Amino acid sequence: MKEVKQTIIDGLLEEINSSPFMLVADYSGMTVPQFADIRAKLAEKGAKFQVAKNTFVKRAADSAEFPTEIAEFLSGQTAIITGEEDVCGAAKVLKDAGKDGKSPTVRAGVLDGEFLDEAKVKALADLPSKEILQATLLGLLNQPGTSLVRVLNEPGSALARVLAAKQEKG
């Protein structure tokens, strides 16, 4: 039996180590279809929603050298969310699902080895998606170049408009 427990802990440790984040949520009161729906939505965002015995998660978190504060949130009906991609997308799925009142409530999390309380996880959920942030950054980077080109082209454009007006009067 010890080998089975150790195998489960090793699997959790591998999952935690391969993910830049881990969110801890309370899933009490959820039905199986609701659980499956959230799991599918998280999978679309590259995240995994799984239930494991709290003591196993604590051992795996200790082995991964996570902040000790996370242990106090591992009680009751606990699910962990891990993923290799966007933590904001996973947090947003949990927040959006929470609007109906029948979904998991986020207790805490860890992002790149730093402890996140519930407020910080909710703040991550409020951030725009990664694609929107990248597009905004690209727009900001392109703006000075675009402005410079406009300024440089303006004298030539003005001259062309004057010549066109002169030709029409002609």
C-alpha cells in the first residue's frame, strides 16, 4: 500500500513541478456534470483540474519546496489546478464559473514559487488574456514608428494636396 501512495505522490509532484502555477480550490457542492464542465473549460486553457487527497498534495508541495502557507488551505474537499500555459486563463475560468454559485471557490495558489492568496488569484483572473496583452504591447511598440513615418510623410502629402488643388483650378 505504501508503494501505491508514493506513486500517487510522485505523480502529483511531477504535475506540480512541470507547471509554473498551482491553484487550490474548494469543490464542495459541485455535481459531476459541473465538475466535468469546469474540467473541459480548463483543458481548453491548457490547465488540469484534479482531486487528490490533501495529505498527498501537502507531501508533493513540500517536496516541490512550495511556500509553507499553502498547507493551511489544503483541507476539506480540495481540487488543484495546474497547467503549462496561462495562469490568468485558468483563474478566469474559475471566476466565470463562480458566477452561478455552484462552482469551485479558489482558496489560494502558487505562481513561480510565490504564494498567492485568494485576492491575488482573483486579480490574475481580472487581467486580460495573454493574446490581448501581447497585441497591446505590440501596438505600443509600433506607435512611435508609425508616428515618425506620419510626420516624415506629412510635408510630401501637403505638397501633393496643394498641387492637386492647383491642377483642379487650373
